[in-house]
Amino acid sequence: MSARNSATRTIRGEKNLQDITTAHPDGIGGSPLRPDGTLKVRGEFAYSSDLWHEDMLWGMALRSPHAHARILSIDTTEALTQPGVYAVMTHEDIPGSKYYGLEIQDQPALAFGKVRYHGEAVAIVAADHPETARRALAKIKVEYEVLAPITTEEHCQNPETFGYVHEPEEYRGHASGNVVHSQKVVSGLGVNDDVRAMADVVVVGEYEVGMQDQAFLGPESGLAVPAEDGGIDLYIATQWLHVDRQQVAPVLGLPENKVRLTLAGVGGAFGGREDLSMQIHACLLAQRTGKPVKIVYSREESFFGHVHRHPAKMRYEHGATRDGRLVYMDARIVLDGGAYASASPAVVGNASSLSVGPYEVPNVNVLAIAYYSNNPSCGAMRGFGAVQACFAYETQLDRLAAELGMDPVELRQLNAVSQGSHLPTGQVIDAPAPVAELLQKVKDLPLPPPLDTEHHLDIRELPGALSNTSHGEGIVRGVGYAVGLKNVGFSEGFDDYSTARVRLEVIGGEPVAMVHTAMAEVGQGGVTVHGQIARTELGVEQVTIHPANTEVGSAGSTSASRQTYMTGGAVKLAAEAVRNELFNLGRSRYGWTYNDLSLIGGKVVSASAGVLISMVDLLGDQAIDLTREHHHRPTVPFDKETGQGFGHVQYTFCAHRAVVDVDVELGLVKVVELAAAQDVGKALNPLSVIGQIQGGSTQGLGLAVMEEIITKDGKVRNPSFTDYLIPTILDTPPQPVEIMELADPNAPYGLRGVGEAPTLSSTPAIVSAIRAATGLALNRVPVRPEHITGT
Amino acid sequence: MEFLRPATWDEALAAKAENPSALPISGGTDVMVELNFDRHRPGALLDLNRITELTEWESGTYEGQDGEVIRLGAAVPYARITKELSGPLQGLSIAGNTVGSPQIRNRGSVGGNLGGASPAGDAHPALLAAGKDVFVEAESVRGTRLIAIDDFYVGVKRNSLQPDELIRAVRIPVADGPQQFSKIGTRNAMVIAVCAFGFALHPKNGTVGTGIGSAAPTPRRAPEAEQFLADELAERGLWQSGGLIGPAAVQRFGELVSAAASPIDDVRGSAAYRRHALAVMARRTLTWTWNEYTQSLRSAAA
Ligand SMILES: Cc1cc2nc3c(=O)[nH]c(=O)nc-3n(C[C@H](O)[C@H](O)[C@H](O)COP(=O)(O)OP(=O)(O)OC[C@H]3O[C@@H](n4cnc5c(N)ncnc54)[C@H](O)[C@@H]3O)c2cc1C
């Protein structure tokens, strides 16, 4: 299928597809509309920022104006005396642990001793009106001793000279110096002079990726309501309810079961809600005041309130034979982790283990490292460590092709991995890996027609568009290709299982399935897919989705392209269990001996004997209510020194072809078309799949040509949508999408996580096209007009 | 905060005289952002939205201005300028079409752009290019004052209005030759100018007009570029012949425009880029307008 019209669907390895017993139009493989879609388009969907409670207070945080400073004193007296102020809290008022963190608990809930980044929260206020809270914040007096910020790689590497972000005795986790985490990968003979001597051609490059922001549109927000049992009910927009709870409860000094979370409407996430933002603050204030407390960030605060994509500096060296076979790759990937660990260790794991891309490289030597600095904290963002590496290796492949005089697509195809290939971690790809085919698919698509400003001038189609900078002057077209390698699910031994509860009962004379999980619907369409799975597995028409909360077990994070695989898989398991239970009911009641039962159209059907009974009659007033956990196959941590290990659950691949028009005189870029081809294993909801691929590609486009948080001495200079630019509709080109469905035998329905892979290769494909148009090296993203014009 | 809602222009002037610190609000596309970002806490807002004549325009002749003039009400939104005045106010209407998004163009106005006097305001280069005889009608209970556009911008986000004055309208001569406007943004819509350039040919008096945006503390013209080009066109008889200006003169014009700017490095762009882009925009807008001019000469002759 294709976004524009139809294309081939390839289905292979149907082992996992045999369980599909019905072809309900709104079951899997169909594209029913999202239940939240119409509401969102009409502006009627309740986001977390719309939460309201009688008697509620408004919480607000005072944030550090400095990137690095010692806190000498905090005086809250004047703020406290302001009428309408119910509480002013600093770290001294925290009842439990003062730290939290996803992987390493190194981040203070409220700063003490020091502030380590611009915008770190120092104190919080609850008041009866946001304006009162804002005024109270202005009355808190914090005395700082400003310290020189540690912001560059040179600073980070030399703590004796430039200082430590965290004093050595303060370290949590395995950090040392200013290093949060590092990972080596060595395979084959590694890279040494002998290996280098085997290569006829060597390409060395240094690459840089700027700090991208998730830029979700719904700012961080939530409502904490104190409960009679001394616990807290938190309504929150997040990516992972249970891990939020795991971090919040210790700070409140409460057992986990006294902190109950319910998902509120989420306005986008992209990794930026994997860390906590206002959760702890709202809960602390609610606990202190005994009143519900709501916190909503402004857009500006949002830029300080969540982590960003790690900026990267990378040095890559590739050696190849004259006929284009890769001989070795040496890479050093330096990631700026910012002030606190967040997801840096896992990002390093990905950056290192996926650093070669989807290529067979016999000899590899890689070091990926994340530093602590006084820059904004960086953590999860769509693509998670693989984005940065992809920009570097795909640029290298282009340069290598140029050096060898080869077609860049053919060079990639020649070296592409396929099922059975070894990655440098020693892991064998044991599922289809149609990398060469994906490249071929985008290459074979017809090219968009050439620009013709003589006969047809619509300036909206030109670089600059309505800004009216060109009527055809200076415009050169370029075409570029790229492909990427992404993992799905949590890696390195992490058991990120998902839980689902499915209940089947008769309501109003109809069989109805209810699906209850803690999955965060962040816009990816999980709730749609859960309904489809339940319909397919249970042959029912009606499915209700229970609000996501912590009454049911963890669903893991809505990240790592994992939710359909993991929680979708859990829904499948639970539905299958319910189905078996229903069959058992029939077997015990009616003595059925059939082994060919299925549920179709609300009826129990035997393939040999036909319809046996309606589900309504079989169930009567009984409900079947079962909960199942879905665990993916186990992985292991990478060996610290060699990076060897079965570290990833699943791999996923996407290829792009970008066509751009560049105004080479003004350095302005218009992406004319961005074609993608991706293997999704099985498209549970083809429309959603295409949406994910187009959305992911667009986020990659943003990184290619505009999106960057700019800092100076650790201070963020553009915390607004005025100056942090994200693509508008005029920047977003037509995006034909080619889908392959080669089933992964290890995954439910054979599916492959979809959300992240398109974010990887879109960026290098676009930059490659800009290079083709300009002949420039362009080793840094985002590409700015200055880079193209040399000014 | 006080919220004043005068029903008539006279009431508005009286209110402004009484509360000189009251902040006028028209389309609100600047004011509301400032309030939301907590950059501004005015004691009173003076809402001009009930005064219908501010959203009207008329054409006529006025003392001190040659030929036909458009008297553009302060609150006429960009969308209407582009729709209704793309001929007589060609440069301003192209400029207006680059502002923000359709929503902003439905609300934002030239009066608001002038009131804010941001160096990045897109109306300014077009107004400067439209001629030295563009006047801002500043009114107060004391009477009407016509401020020449060259005297209007006095500093970063500062204009020459007195505290008791409001902008009633802008008087802009009807274009007597082709006009253009170009702006650089790092995305293809909804972007604040990295730098901008307005240009107009004035065949009637043999002059050309320029306006530079976002490349100096205030919007400004490029006087040497204007003089150079006017001389060049006159000396070579090009106004009459409609002949080619030639690459050397076009190049020189671009250089002089670029030299007239005093840009800075900031998050939106480097000073060097701004200078470079101004030269390119100057060359291109000159070429476009000159092509249009020569075509009109030819079709007039035919
Ligand atoms: C998303 C967005 C995008 C934007 N993009 C652009 C852009 O591309 N280019 C651009 O130039 N601007 C842009 N702007 C800014 C704004 O839209 C323009 O400056 C617009 O011209 C302001 O007009 P307004 O009527 O909305 O002014 P208001 O916000 O009502 O007022 C602006 C200023 O003018 C004063 N004022 C208003 N009317 C009068 C009057 N009659 N007499 C005296 N003072 C008065 C006000 O007190 C205030 O100081 C953008 C704004 C937003 C929110």
C-alpha cells in the first residue's frame, strides 16, 4: 500500500499470522479511525492542561537563571506572606528521597547545594491563582554564587581544570569524571594498521548534530489530588505511568501503592515525557497543602522542563576495497548528556551498538560516550542515539561512493545487512532485513516533475515560499538517499514487559470486550490498535478502552517503537486467554470436542461444524476477566569492553529518498518530496503506520534544516516557538510511503515497531540531497542558510 | 488591569489623553503575546476594536502628497490589504502576505506593526520603499500630526508617537511603478524576518525607494543605493528606453543596500548572512520590478 495509491504488500513468514481467525474490517489490518481523532481536530479533546478540580491550587516553579551556580541561600519568607499563597517549598521540605532519575537517581527534585543547568527548579509555590503564584515566585530570594559553566567537550574531559558537574563523591551509578556512561564495540580484528592496510579507499569525517527538541504541542501539565488515605492521585500526561510512580513515591515518602496515576490527555511526547517534569512538584504541593494542585507549563517553561535530544560530535572512518566492500569502520561518538543522567546510558548503548548502521562491516571499533555538562539535560527522543549515528554513517557512505565513483544506492545495497547477517555486537539478525530492497523501492519511485517557473510560478512551491525570495533564481535541485538501523523495545537485558487486562461480557444484548492497560496513548494510536486486536481475537464488534491507570500492571513506556509490539502483544495474549476460557466454558457446558473453534461475528464457530452458539448465549451474565503479561525475548547487556551481546529485541529499517530545491544564493531549502520505504512486519493499522512514517520523517526533516536549541555558555537562547522552528505545512512535502510486511517470527502478528526508524534516515537523506544541489560538505545538522552561503 | 473600550475615535483619543500609559490593542497579535509572556504589564488596555473607521481605507488626494493616495485605516488587517489593495499598494500587500500565518494575517494590522515599531516588522520596509511622502497620521485630542515615515522609527521598538497619540491611518501614495518585497526566514512560512527588503520604482519622479528590515536597530532605507540607482536610470535614459540595467549596476545596487545595513549576530542569523542576503534580495527585487516596468512600457507602446 502507499500513501498516495496502492503498491505491493509483501507477506512472508506467515507463521504468526495463522492465529488471525477473522477479517473484521475494524480488526487488525484495517484502518478504523482513531477514537480520539475527531475530538482532537475539533478542539474538544481534554488534554492534561484542561484538568480542573474544585478548590484546586496552581503550582509553579522558580527556576535557575544560571547554568552553574552554588546556592548560598533561599529566603521564602516574603513569598509565604503573600495572600493567596498556600505553600512555598524548597528541598528542605521534601519528606522523602531528594533525588530521582530514570536510570541513575542523580537529579534533585528541588535543587540544593548547586544548580547545574539553566532552568533547574529551585523552589515551588502553590497559590489560589496562577498570577498569585507568579508574583510569589518573584518574592523568593535566592542568593547564587555563579560558577563557570562546564559546557564543551574539552571542559568535560578535563575536570581537574574545569571542574566536575557532580563532585566525585556525589556520583550515583557507574559514572566517573564527567562521564555518565561509555560503551565500546569491537568486532572482527578491531581497527588497527593491519586492518587499515586492507582497505583501498579510506574516508574520514567529523560530524555534528545539534540539540533537537521534542517540541510536543501540549505543555507539561497534570493535577495532583490528595486522597483520604494519605496518598495522592495524580492525573498526568506521561509516557510511562508506572515508572513515574516509581520515581515519585520515594520523594513523597510514600509506598508506591499510595501513589495512584491516571493518564490524562497527552499532547505529544516523542521521548520528552519519559522523564518526570512537574509530577513530583504537584504531588509535593498537594501533600503539603491537602488540596488539589494543578501545574501547567508555559511554552517557555516547557523548553526548560524536559530533556532534549543529545547533541553529538562524531568522528567516523570507513575503509573499503576498490570494488566497494566495507573493510572496517572506526567511530567515536561523543554525546552531551547535560546536567543529569536521564536516559544517557541507554542512549549511549544504542549509539554504540547501532553505530555501523544496516551494513556488514567485518572489522569495527567504536566508542560512544556521554558526558555530564552544565548544558540542558538530554535524554530520550524519537530515534534515541541512533539518529545521531545515522547522520554520520550515511554521510560517510555518500562520501565513500563519491570516492569510489559508485552509485550511492548501489554501494549501500552491496554492503547492506540481510537476514542472517552479523552485527558488530555479534548479534545475528534472525528476522527479515530487507535493506537493499527498501532502498530499491524508494529509488524506483517516479521522481517529482522538475521545477518549471517559466510556465507555472507558485511561490509556495519554492524555497522561501510566500516570503517571496525567488521567482526561480538560484534554485538547484538535488536528490539524496539514506537508510537506517533502529532497535525496537528496551535493550541490554531490560525486561520491559507489558500487562493487559481483557474483560468479555454481555452488555445490552451484545458481547463487549473491555481492554484495560496502563499504556500511555501519546498520539501514536495505541488505543485504536488495542480495539482492533480485541475485535480480531474475540470476534466482537464493541470494544471499550478503559482509562489507562496504575490499577493494572505496567505497560512499559510508550517509546522505543515498542507499544504495539509489547502492549499490543499483551492485549493479544489476554484476549486469547479470554477466548480459551470461553471455549472451555462451552466445552464443559456442552461437551464440545472440536479443536477448530474460533470467534466470528459474535458467534462461536467450528470450522467443521459451523456456528455452535452465540457468545451472548454462551456467556449469559457471566464475565470473563483475565490479565496477562507480555515479555519479549530476553536480551543481555553489552560487554563493557567489546560491546558483544544479544542486546536488542528486534531491528527495524526504513529508507528515504529526498528531493530538494535549494536556493543556493540565499541558502534556503524546500524539500520537494520525501519518499520512504519501511518494513513493518505487519501493518496492524495501515493508516496509522503511514502516519507514523510521515510524522517521523517530518521530525527528521526538522532536524535536517531548522530544529535546534541554541545555547551559549549553557544558557538556552531560543526557548520559544518564535525561534525554535518546527516544520509548517509549507515545509512538509508530499511523502509517498512504500510498506513491506515481512513478518518477524518472534513478534506478535509478525509486526515490527514503526515509530522511530523513519526519523533516522530522513535527516541524512535530505542533507545528502542538499549536498547534491550545492556540492558542499555540510557535516552538521541542522543545515542553516549560513552553511550553504558560507556567511 | 483596566480595560477601556471606547466606542468612537473621539472617545479613544480622550481616553488616551487621560491615560497616556494605556496600551492600545488592535489585532492583538503583538500585545497578547507580550502579555502572555509576561513581558509587559500595562495598567490599562485601550481596545480599539469597536472603532470601525480604523478598519476602513479610502483613496483621495492630500496636501503634501502627489497624486492619488490610499488612506489606510490603522486596523485594516493584512489579509484585506493583500486582497483589496494589491494593485495600489503592491509592495505592502506582498509584505503583508509574508506575515505569520492566515490567522495572524486576519488580525494583524499595519497600525499595530507601526505601534510596535519592531525592526523585524514586515510593513516597514514596504512603507519606506513606497516613498518619502508616506505619512503616519498621529492623532490626539490636540489634533492631527503627520509624521513622515522617515521620521517615524526612532529606536529599537520605539517610534515618534507622543504618549497621548494614536495612529489613525497611514497615507501611502498609490504605486506609480512596480513594487516588491522579499524576506528571509529559515522556514517556508510563519517566520520572523531574519532580514527583509522592500523596493519600489517611482517612474513619475524618477526615484526608487528602498526599505531594510531586521538588519539595523530600526527599519531604514538605503539612501546611497537609492541615489546611485536613480542617477543610473536617469543618466542612461533607462526610464524612457526601458533598456537593461545591466549586471554591473544591479550588482552595485545590491552592494550599496547591503552596506546600508548594520546587522548583528543573533539566534536567527549571522550579521554576515544578513548582509549577503540583503544584496541578493536587492538584486532580485530590482530585476523583478524592472522587468515588470519594461513590460509595461512595451505594452503601452504596442
Ligand atoms: C504567530 C505570529 C506571527 C507573526 N509573524 C509576523 C511576521 O511575519 N511579520 C511581522 O511583521 N509581524 C509578525 N507578527 C507580529 C504582529 O502580527 C504584527 O506586528 C502585526 O502587525 C501587529 O498588528 P496588531 O493589529 O495585531 O497589533 P497589536 O498587537 O494590537 O498592537 C501592536 C502594538 O501597536 C500598538 N498599537 C496598535 N494599534 C495602535 C494604534 N492605532 N495607535 C497606536 N498604537 C497602536 C499597540 O499598543 C502595541 O504596542 C507575528 C505575530 C504572531 C503572534
